[in-house]
Amino acid sequence: MQVTFWKGHTMEMESIDSADGVTHLRLTGRLDTAGADRIGTRLSAAVVARGQPALLDLSGVTFIASMGIRLLISCAKGLKLKGATMVIYGARAEVQQVFDEAALDQILAIAGTHAEAVERLSG
């Protein structure tokens, strides 16, 4: 699914369904206020509504703002209420720096690689 923004910005969300009972999603683009507004409902539906463990690949996210962070926290908390976990992984250096400065690892499950994310889901 691709959502196109004003000024040529895009936010893409790719869902990779698998038989392992885990929701796999990949985000690409800017997760700023406009990006969070446009993709928020679809991301929540893909993660929270399914109620199963989720892996969220952020390797394609080039920028994240407070609204993007809020969306990720909301999805993680909503999924936790259903007894499942969401693990974020693959953040680029500039996005990871924002996570580090905000101490998001205290709120969100964050891993560096896909393999580490799968391990966090298993453990």
C-alpha cells in the first residue's frame, strides 16, 4: 500500500504475511506528522487489530517526528493489551539517534536486525 503526500513525500507500508503467526510490516518514507496521520489507521489495523506478535522494519524510514513516535508507542501498547509484542528493528542511524535521545528502548522493544527482532519475540 502506498500513500502519497503533498510536496512529493510518500509513506509506504508493506505487509508481508507469513504462516508463522507473526505480522511482518515494512515502513518506507518519512514518519513525520503528515506520514503518521496518513498511515496511522492502517498501521493500527495491521498491528493491533490482528492481535498477534508483530515485527516492524523501519530500515526504509528516513525521518521520524514526535507524531511518528506516538504512533509506534500507541500500536505497541494496543498490541500489549491483547497479550502480544511488537518489535521494531532496522532503524537508520538518524532514526535510531532519535530513539536513543528519547530513551524509547524503555517503552518500545527495539532491535538492530531482523534476527535480533525475531529473537526478542521468541524470548
